[in-house]
Amino acid sequence: MTRSAIFVSCSALPEGDGDEAAVLPALADLGFTVSWAPWDSGADFESADVVVLRAAWDYPERRDEFLSWCESVPALSNPASVVRWNTDKTYLGELLDAGVPTVPVEIVQPGEKPRWPKKPFVVKPSVGAGSRDVARFDVAGPEAEKHVAALHGDGRTALVQPYQSSVDTQGEIAVTYFGGVYSHAFTKSAMLGSGMDASGLYLEEKLAAAVPAPQVRAVAEDALDAACGLLGILRAELLYARVDLVRGDDGRPLVLEIELTEPSLGFRQADAGAPLRFASAVRQQLA
């Protein structure tokens, strides 16, 4: 039986950034025909057997419109309810409340004043992708206040988080799951201050294959379980998930983000079995 799959992108990168190249033949082997389409292109998403969010990286500027589109696609992976929760990083506060080791976060709504950390910190929008509009500051002062004011001026909520200095030497580690099952991991170098990709959608980063330490893996598992609990779903209902972690000042792993919407999945850094595992997880979603 032939099944149709659409990989969802955006107009600036209509066929993604190339990371999925090995996934397409793996899906073809399981009887899928795969095409790419920007989410706002008017493609016939409703007739596809599965619609996979992959490179819809322009959604932050049009989130309400994007969420409405997600809700109109019955076979969307990950589903619209997950996308709504995950595309607003205020969920980090929910993870903290659930007891997940997470980088501390202060949520600063428009009109509110932040309590600045006593160490270097990062200010970012609660809705954003590709590290756009993320800035690091060594001390509180006019520049940090100006950045928060600019976000608030656009009607956006700001997040303030203490900067984890381990990023400078160790970077982040991204732990990837397909169908709720661990697949592989890769490291990401610090992106703040690096150059923007030609598409203008994300900052370029250096990636490398990695094997997560047991403590890192355990925190990632706990984070994914907590997220699914908050969403009221089973892990198997997630086609993909990526948990990004950093080391805190005491060396313990902390969750930086949980990516359930459109993350790069690091196929170019993974073993040859990763595309096969992903294709199998896509098929599982149909069940």
C-alpha cells in the first residue's frame, strides 16, 4: 500500500535545510511517497496520510495563523495541541514546577519589570525559533532593559535565564526520540554571536555526534515524561522529540528546551539506523 507524507516547511526553505536527505529513501522503502510544502502554500494537506512538521521556521512572526493552520490538519505530527504548548517557552516554568531539573526562568509579561540575575544572563522571546532575538548580557543595565522593552513593544513576553557558562566549553547536547523511544544525540556549539544562515531564519551552529552520559539521559527521560504528563498524552504519540540540555554551574544537567514542534533532528550527525527508526515511527503514527 502506498501512503502519502508531506514534510512541512516555509517559503524561505521550501525543502528544509537538507538534514532529512537520508529519511526520504527510508520512508520510500516503507511505501511512502514524500513531498515538501510550505505550511502556508495552500497544498492539499488534508488528503495526506501523515503531515510532518519539519522546517516551518517562520511561525514566530505569525504564530496565531500558524496554530490555526495546525488545527486544520487532521494528520499532523506532532499534533496541534502539542504545537500550541511547545511554541511558547513559558512551558519551562511548568517543567520547573513539575520538578524537572531546568535552567531557571523568569517570565516577564509585557508591562512587567524583570528581576535581574546577579550573574550573566540571557533574554529571549517566549515565542521564537533559531535563536532569533536572543541576547546575552553580563550585567543588568540599559542595554538589557532596552532589549526587554523591544520585545514588549512587539507585544511579546520575555524570558530571563541565568547564562550557563558550560555552554562556552561544552555547548548543548540534544537528545532525540522517535515515537517516544531514544534514537541518538548530538552536541551543539554556542550560537550566541554566530552568523545567521542565508535564509535568515536561524543562527548557524556546529553539530557533532554524541553519546549522552547516563545522568544526562536520565534527565532527558524525566523531562519527556513530564511534558507528556502535562499534555495528557503518551510518549508514543509524539513522532519526534528533542530535549536540549546544558550543564549547570555544579555540573548537573539542566533542561534548556524541549523541542516538539519543528526541531532539526541531527540525521547528519546520527548513525545510519536513525532514518530507519524515524521512518518506522512515522508508520507507527498511522496506527
